[in-house]
Amino acid sequence: MSIIAVTLTKIIDYDFPVVGVFEFMDKSGEVIVIHEKLPVLGVDGDAMELNLPMKVTMECAITFSSKDALQIDTSQPHGICDIEDRTRFEVSAELVMR
């Protein structure tokens, strides 16, 4: 698995498990918005005490690679999709840590 840098921008549900808004920018400049449970992305601790926005990482699979861009699949390994139910995104290679 690879890891992409994302930003936790806000909490949208404080009930257990806490759900946050995670964002990253694709290669075209579109902001990709994901609503996900904090523990799925490894965010621990009291949600009321988080200093937002905060950088976190999200696991993903690389499905295609070119010189300056990668296509990632966020459905692997945790079944994550954006708010439009998309799971494949073209991103700048510098966003992804292999």
C-alpha cells in the first residue's frame, strides 16, 4: 500500500465513531472531499481537542503511474470514497509516499 497526504478540515459528527471531513487536491486542482471515521485514518484522541486543520495520511493503492502523476484508488484497503462515491483519482506524485 501507498500513503497519500490529506487534511482533516473539520468534524461533522461527534457521536462514536467521530466522523471528519478530509480533503486533498487532485492533479486538475479539484478539491476531493471525503467524509470518514477518524479511526479509519488513524486519528486518535479527543475530537474536541484536535487542532484543525491537521495533516494526516490515508492508505491507498497506486493503479497507474506516469512521469509526473499517479492514479490512486482509495477503496483499497479501507473502502474509502469521496462524497460523490468516486475512488480513483489522478494526483501529483509528490502527494504520495510509497
